[in-house]
Amino acid sequence: MRRAVIVDDEPKSIEVLKTLVECFIEGIEIVGTANDIETAIQVIENTNPDIAFLDITLKEGDSFQILKRLKKIDFDVVFITAYDEYTTRALRYSGIHCLYKPIDISEFENTLAQLNTRNEQTGDAIEIARQLLQSKFTQIPVITEKGLLYITPEQINYMESHYGGSQIYFNDYKSLVTNKPLADLEAVMENSSFVLIRNNLLINLKNIVVEKTKPGKVIFNSGAELRIEPEEVNKLLRMLG
């Protein structure tokens, strides 16, 4: 039997989730509930749960404040929230599980089936989600061999697939490798100036110098060059008008 706690500032929402678990979900016991940050910290520390269902937005703050103050996070985190584009993209990018209100029982069951027995979400994943939501995607967290770094879209000339992850090329001629697949980076850059030229190449239109770009070669503001097929250059130029 897995032990779970529920944190939500709406008592009705707590009761709804508790009823869903008790009536439809086997193998989970609700061992505590809370509707504010201080109580949530106490409940989690006292009950040592396997799962914490956390409403992201609380009246006095958010659930990231709870997680930040805990001595350790040795349980699975499932965020609960109303549907929001930024929240959806941030949580998908970070890899943290999420349920959307009103909760669909089949989605609830699928989410629970994906959880490991303990500690699926790392501190990095939680920090990535927090940063994306706070910055509204003006800063993109990426995990590299040097740890968790923050970059801005404006710094990037282009990104390409690299051995299961991606390599990011900056306007200062530097680059870094991250374990994030290019598809994940494309999703988090949605509605930005980045365009997918082919399955393994994502280019920042804003950093291209149209006057200097020629067939087979893209020139960026920094002077950096990228050699691609002439038809791909033409596609970029058409996008730039």
C-alpha cells in the first residue's frame, strides 16, 4: 500500500481527489491532507508519504515553496492544476507528472501507473519546472555535465540532435551538450523565433543576418556560420520575408 498526501487550498478539491482514490484506485492510502504551506510541510514530514499530490497554486504562494523547505524529497510528486499553456509546457519539459482539474479518472490511473516506487522526481526536475513557470520561458534550464544551467533564447543561434540529447550553439561561438532531446527543446521554444528546419536542426530566426546569408550558408549576427542545404536556406529566407 502506497501512502499519499493531498495539498490544496480548496477543501472541496481535497475531498474530490480523496474520493477518487478511495473509490477507484487500489493500492493507495491517503494519510494526510493540508490546505496551506505550513501545514503541508508538517504533514509531509510526519507521514513520510510515497506520493504527494500538490496543487501548484495556493492562496499564500505555491507548492514549490513547500518542496524547497523540505529537508529531502524522497517521494513522487504529482502536481494538480487548472489547464494552462505555460504550466503544461513547463511540466512536460521538466518531466514532473501533472493532473489537470477537473481530474479524469483514466488520466489519473495512467499517471499513477507511470510512477516509480520511490523518488521519481529529482531536485533538478522540480527546479526546472519552477524556473520555467517563474520566468515565463525567458530563461531555459538545461542539465549539462557541469550541472543545471540557465540560458536565454536570445543567446542561441541554433540547436541540433546529439547522441540522444542536443547540442546548443550560442552567439558567442560556444556550445554545450544537454541530455534533453531536440523535440523537448522545440516544445519549450514554442511560439518563439525558433523554427525546425529538419528533424535534427532548430534555428533561431532572430539571429540570422539576411543580407549576408547565401545559398548553402547561414550567417548569424555574431559572425558565426552554419552550412546547410541551399533549399533549407531558401526556406529560412522565405520565413524571414
